[in-house]
Amino acid sequence: MNGQDNPTPAQRLRDLLHAPGLAQVMGAHSPLSARLAEEAGFEAIWSSGLEISATAGVPDANILTMTECLNTAAGLAEAVNVPVLADCDSGFGNVNNVIHMVRAYEACGIAGVCVEDKRFPKLNSFVEGNQDLAPVDDFAAKICAAADVSDELVVIARLEALISGQGMDEALRRAEVYERAGADALLIHSKRAEPDEVFAFRDTYTGQLPVVVVPTTYNRVTATELADRGFAMAIYANQALRSSLKAMRDTLASIRRDGTTHHIEGDIASLNDIFALQRVPRMLEQQAYYESLGRKIAENAR
């Protein structure tokens, strides 16, 4: 049994949502990127659907299966000591899919799941295309099911009314429904270049749930501003992947152009840096320890 001295990942994520100030969460798509986010001091990891699908070379449109997304999320959770919050799109199907999803993600040590109220299959919120919302009662049923299946796992309901063009009144109506359905937090999503929509939502929402934001397009907003406005958590959902793409393109172009890696060696990570993130020193220590122990046991048995 876990007590206050040994909280579960879900308890730690729940504490972040209810703590004073703003929790900062970084998107990741691999154990390596998750470790870099943890190293930078982020308090939790977002298992990003966009990043996972992008690294697979497919659109963020429910093309990957739940199992593929789960395997990545599980790898992140195993790699770091901070909670992992998983982007679970629209729940990978209907209520029964959500029930299966919650059980599977919880069994893999995931701290929380975030489900958005768009129709399955969903399309990335920043892509021009079908952003139709699911019927509110259908999505409320998914939240009810997720909350009933697990008392531990954090369930975040992601509101897409502003993305779909349904407006603030619909976002607030759905927020009330999802709170009643048992959500642990709300994520209000917007694609405007300024944070006015999410600020207006936070000012108008009168419920009791923590509110989460994803400041991708309104990127001038600061963590201090978000905290002052009463938000509980900010998810930087794709910046790590986007920065790595630019860096890789620049490096590859330089090598191809110059025919040597000499000029870029000072700008890229060392092999020792890679080895450290891979935990190679720990592996070698373990190997030496157990080989020595094995020799001692064998000698004493003679």
C-alpha cells in the first residue's frame, strides 16, 4: 500500500494539479526525450500523440493503434522518475475502448490519461479539417467509465469546443457536464495566437476542477502569467520534437555540404552524453558487481 512517503505516479500527478502555482509538463516521444525533459526540470511528461505519430511518420489522426501509443507511453514511464500523462486522443473508440484503455495504461505505470471530446477518428487540432465534436452525452459516458474503472488514475477531459468553432458557451456547458461525469481536471484548448480565449474560459468557469492549457500557438504567454490567471498546468506538447527536427536538418545539411563532421562536432552532443542518458555507467557497474559476486559464490562452492 502506498502512503504519503511513497506516492504512486497518479498521486504525484494529482498533487501537481492541486499544488499552488503552475506545473510545467514537457511533451516527449521516446525514453531519451523524456529523460532530457526530466533533466531540464519539468515536473511531468506528456506522452504526446503528435510527437509519437510524427516519429512514426504518419499523421496525428488515430492512424496508430492504442497499443502502439501505449507502448511508447510505457517506455517513457519506465525511463523517468516523474509522472507521465498520456495523450489518448478521443479514447481510441467507444466506452468499451476507454475501459480497456484505462486498465491497460494504469497497468503500465501511467499516471494519467487525457481524452478529448472529438469524434473518432480525431484529427490534430491545428490541422484544417474535420474537428467535429462528439455528442456531449457520448463523451460524458466515456469520462464516467474511465472514472469508474480506476479510482487512482488521473482522468483529464480535454475540451475542443473552441477548436471546433462551437464557442465559449459550448465549452463551458461541456466543462460542467464533464465535471459532473467525474473528470479530475479539464484541458481547455485553443489555436488562437493570443491567450484571450483560454483566459476568458478560466475567468468564466465556476467549477472546482484544475484547468490545464497547451500554449502552442499563443506562445508569448509566460508561466507566471498562466499561474496568475489560475491555471494549474501548462503542457508544452511538441516543442522538443520541433527543435530536434531543425537541429537534425541543419546538421545533416552541413555534413552533406562539407563532406566532414569536423565543423559540427562542437555543436552536437558528445558520445559520452549519449552514454550517460543510456545509463551505460550504471550498466557497467552492475555488470562488474554481479560478475564479482558470481566469482565469489563459485569459489566458495569449491
